[in-house]
Amino acid sequence: MIQSLFPSSPNDIASINAICIGSGRFLRSVLVPALIGCQLKPIILQTRGRSFMDYCHERLLQNGDNQNKDFILTYEVDTVFQSKVETEEIKCYGAGTLGTNEGKEAFLSNLLPNMKSLSIIAVGVTEAGLSSVTSKAMQDLADILYACYKLQANGSLKCEENSNGKICVICTDNVPNSGSLIQTYMFDIAGNKFDKTSQTDASDTSTDNVSNNGPNKKRRVDQDSDNGASNFRIFLEQNVVFHDTMVDRITSQREGSNGMVPRAEPVPSKALVIEDLNGDLPKQLTMQSIREKYGVVARTKPGQLTGDIALKLRVANGTHTAIAHVLALSQLLMTDVLSSGQDKTELLMKYLDSLFTHQILPGAQESFGLEETKAVYEDWRQRLTHPKFGLSSFFITQNGAQKCGIRISPTVSDLILQNKPVTVTTIFAIAAILRFLTPINAKKSVNGIYTGWLDGFKRECSEKIVSDKDTVSYADGLSYNLRQGWYEFRCSCEIMTDNKGPKLLPDLLGSFESVEQPIRYEEIIRSYLTKNDGGNLSDDSDFKDSLNVLVKAVSTIYARMVAGDGFFKLLHEMNDRQSVFDEGGFESPFNVLIDTTPGGGTSRPLHYRRSPLPNDSLVLKAKFDADPATIKSIVFSEVSSVSAIDLHTHLLPPSHGALCLWGIDELLTYVCHLLSSSVIFYFLLKICFSHFH
């Protein structure tokens, strides 16, 4: 069994100048092609398995040796366009594994020492590989960087392609501040793993004709030994750059390829954004031609990458999260259904467009600019409605409680701070996430997995869960069954309530096993919205009044969703300007959904307002507990939503708003009404008198 697929020719080895740790699909579909486009020559090393190396070996055997005279491996990448799928063969100049001692030794002892220059180290591992300093991926990276430090110390390895002569570490996983995180890990490892490690090795006997060879070099190595890990850390600080990045190309896999063939959407305008404040990247990688063809963007000014990430989170990820929970609960399994032109999906796109135009855009434009924000949405909308490339809506719903705080709440905060209206589209998005995270009953989760019920199914009818041929797995350990009307989910968001202590959000939401009035959900929803790893909204004095309205509005829509008022019924009411949405439709302000006063009391003067619960809402058919707060809320709502007309309008005080009239015009109108009613009353009396006499 082969342990590596590396070139044997010294010249071929010497020409390699980029190393990819991990074989993630994004790395292979975006960064590796861009490196090839820059005339760099990368190799790909898996951290654990050897499947990619075996895949390349099989292709090598199929293609024959005539293609391999310069030792070039290839792999395939599928790009899905609207009318076709294009398959491109991407070059790489070696493949190996760090998952075995033999494979790691083949790289560290045989290939790396014979390389003449190293420009890029790409890290294309999963999120788990970046989750801890002790992960194998981070330990492997540290070993490689330490070997580079040793090789640079004896002058055998340079960094000729990069402007400042520094090795550039580029991460292609979507972890915030990934470069800074990896740098922290490397400093930690330098101070522990390599501390007090002997620096002397076979390089002491090198016969290379360099100025630091012989006695001078031996003296420096001895100094390294005395300083322990300090010189390695200095090398990391002065000779290595850890770039923060943003990645944004949706990539899955070709069916039946076991993950070996990436299946990707067309290259977006910002597939990979790399922060390069000091101009350390190879100049070729920052060229406009590379940006246009591969979507690789170098950001050279402070704050630019932060803006890119913020806009991606708010615009692309925010709308993705908002729509995914609605799609999943509505049994619309793939996002490409949004391109179908069906009435339902047209309505969903109207909702999303309004969410962006009247919420995300007004909230973001002050910080990020109107045109830039609009351009991001226009690009994203085309990708979202791609008819041939969709993602699982259930898959996107994972970690919904945290995603709401990261992707939707920043828009809410900015709107409130800028005194701009929060509309019912935002309320609908938050309520849909909470509805998805509501289990069927109060039973505890099994191994952290809860079971919810799909929109259109009765909650109690989904309790008899049987895994059968209709059960579909959508993520690790999570499934759904459309025929039976259930799905599974995880949620680790723990919140505190006044009377129930710290509990997981689904446990609290599931504790209401029957339909409740909106006021009953308010405490839980408030706690979630103000939790750092939940809604992540401020509850300080500047936000207090708006937060009160937000909590009540979300509670109203959430109560309707749980009661069984369907998602599309709610969206139709908004779109068709029914009920409380009659004036604004999707742009209706969120206070139209309040069923009581913002503070929860009834001390204000009473005047007419339409109830946010229409007469056909299933919430009105629900039984309710006879607790004082619920009764007060219901009575206040019912009384305030009844029209009371008094012809004698002068008797109504100013607190009754438009019902209190004054001035000469209103006085004359009143006199006319009074005279008219007097005449009518006179004739009624005359008729009655004549009838009885």
C-alpha cells in the first residue's frame, strides 16, 4: 500500500511551493484552483484518512503514465450552472496523508526538506479541526511549521514568491477570525510541545554551501536549545502570517463520489476573502484576474474583512436562516424550490425581499453603505434561487437558536438604535425559529435530540414516532419523516427564567403541551432574546421599551404558529393586507402585533385597537388557565378591540384620540347631527303617540 503520492524527481519536488493540510471540498474547489491560476504548485495532505490520495492514485492509473511525466495529479470539480454541469480537472502536485506515521514521515523527512520555497500553507479541515489546540490538525500544522523553522534556520527553505518573504497560512473553514485563532493555537503549542525540546538534529552535519553552515550554524542551534521554544515563537511572529478569512461558496459533493468530487455553485463574487493588511500574499493571488475568475478577494484595509463578514451574516446567512425554518416546517426540503415559480414559493420570495428591503438594508446601510449592501443581496438572491443547486432546508436549520442571535439580531439592534421601524417580517423570522425548536411534548431529550412536529400536522398526532422507510437522515443523528409529520433537532441554548431556573430552551417551550395565550410565552421568549448565546439582544434601558414590544410581538406570532395557524396563512394575511396588516402588509410595524400595552399593564386609557388575533385564529379556540395575568390580558384585548360609537363625540376625552373632536367644523357637524337626531326623535315620538292613542 502506497504511503504517499509525491514526485521522485528532485526538480519536481523543488518546484512545490504550497501545502494544503486537509482535503476539504471548499479548499479543493476554490483555493487550490486559484493557487494553480497563480502558477503555484500545491500538494494536498489529509490529516487522518487517505481517501483523497487513493482517489488520485486510481485516476493516475486510469490515465496512464504519459500524463505523469512531470508528476501532475488531477481531481474533478463539478460546477452546476442553470442549464448544465461543467466538470473541470484541477491539478495538484502531490497527495499524502498525515494520518499514519509512515505518511507523515514521508512528508516531513523526504519531501519538505527538499523543497526550495514555501509560499502558502492552506488549512482546509472541518470545524472540529479548529475547535481545540489539541486537535490533530493543529498539532500537524505545528509540526510542519516547526520543520519549516528548522529548514529556514539552515537556509535551505525560503519564501521567494511572497512580497515580504513570509509564509502565509490561509484557512478555508467558515470559523470567525480563523487566522487569529490558529495563531493563538500555534503560540500555545510553541510554548508547550516544543518547550525544552532539543533543537539539534541531522542538520548539524549538513554540507550545504551556505553561510550559516559549519561552526556558525552549530552555535546558533545551540542557542536555540538554550532558549527552548522562544526562537520558534519568534519565527512564528516574524516569518509566518496567519490570515483571517471569509469563505462563501456553497459546495456539496457529486452523488456516489464518496466526497471525492466537489459539486459547487458557480463561483460567487466573494468566494474567498483574505485579509492582507501588510501585503504579505503572493502578488499573483491579489490580481484582478484571479478575483474575477476564482472569486478570491484580498482586503488590504482594516475593517474591510469585518464588513464583508458582517454583510454575509446579515444578508446571505440571515435570509438563509429566516427562510430555512419555514421551508423545513412546510415540508419544502430543498432551497432550490424557491426558483419553482409556485404560488407558495413566490410568496416566500416576496417575504424575503421585504425582509431585506425594509429591515436588513435600512439597518446595514449606515455602517456598510447602500450600494454595497444591495450588491451583496442581489448576488445572494441569484444563488438562492438557482434552479439546479439547492441545499437541504433541514440541514440549514441546525444551531438555529445561536444563528438567530448572530445573523438576525444585529439587524434588530441597528434598527432600534437608529429609530427605524422593526416590521412583522423580522418577527415572523424569529417566531419561526422558536417554533422549529418546540418539541412535541415535555419529555426530556434523548441523547440531546428532541422531536418536533411539522406545520399542518396536529401536535398530538405526531407523538407516535416510528422510524420506517419514509424516515430520512438529514444530519448526524437527526432525521425527519414527512408522512408521519415529525422531525428531530438539537438545541443547547440554556436560558434562565424567574421561576424555573436554568433550562434548555426546548424544555421550556415544550413544557406547554397545549395551546396557550401569547402572554404565557413572554417570559421564555424574553429570556431567549436577551441570552448571549441565544437572541443576543440588549436589555439595557435604551432597548427596554422596544424589547417589550418585540417580546410581545414574537409571542403573538409564535402562539399562532404553535396553535396551528399555518405559516402560509400568516404570510398571506401579511401579503394580502388582511387583519392588522391592512395598512402596511409585510412592512407593517411590529407594534400591530401587541395584544396588550407594551408594559403589560392596563393603566393607560382604553381606546379601540384591532386585535392581532383574527377571529379565525386557532389561539382563540384554546382553553386557558385562570391565572390573573392571562385573564387580564384576554379581557383587555377583547374590550379594546370592540368598536364603541358615541354620536355625542364631545363627551369623549382627548385620550380617545380621533374620537375626541373639537373646533368650529366639528361643532357645526355635531349641531347638524344633534338637530337631525332631534327631528328624528320628534317624529318617532309622534308616531308612537299616535299609535297608542
